[in-house]
Amino acid sequence: MKTVNLEEEKLDLEELIKLARKEPVLLLMPDGKEFFISEADDFEREVEILRRSPAFQKFLDKRSKSKRGIRLEEIEKGIEKELEERKDTP
């Protein structure tokens, strides 16, 4: 897996797709958000590649230790609120 920090390296769409054809790509956005880009045609092959990727395993370990999370209760409240709002609109 290749990690690309877009704050340090600028890519156009063509370059990104070229990278993703070779291996999955983790994009780190300047605002802190992360996106994962990979070819979608062979899910099982992608899973196997990621399973063997030390970089991806390190990424998962880091994410699992992250304190940046949303409590399940907050997610449930948000869903309930959205469903109520949808009921009120014709």
C-alpha cells in the first residue's frame, strides 16, 4: 500500500489512478481526512494484498489506537434525528 500525503505531494487524477492500478493508495488530506483508493474488480485479491501489507497493518494498528472516535450513542442520535426530519418532509 502506498501512502500519499497531499499536503506534501500534489497528484492529478491520472497519476492517482496509475498508482492505484499497481497497489492500494491511502490519501492523507490536508484537513486530516483519509481516503483509500484501490481497483474494484477483484475484491479477494485486494483483501489478500492488504492482509500481507505491513504498511496497511501498521495503518490499522494506528487507527485502532486513535482517540478520535464517535461514540455509538452519538451516531444513533444522529440517525434518529435524520429519520425524524425525513418523516416531516413530504
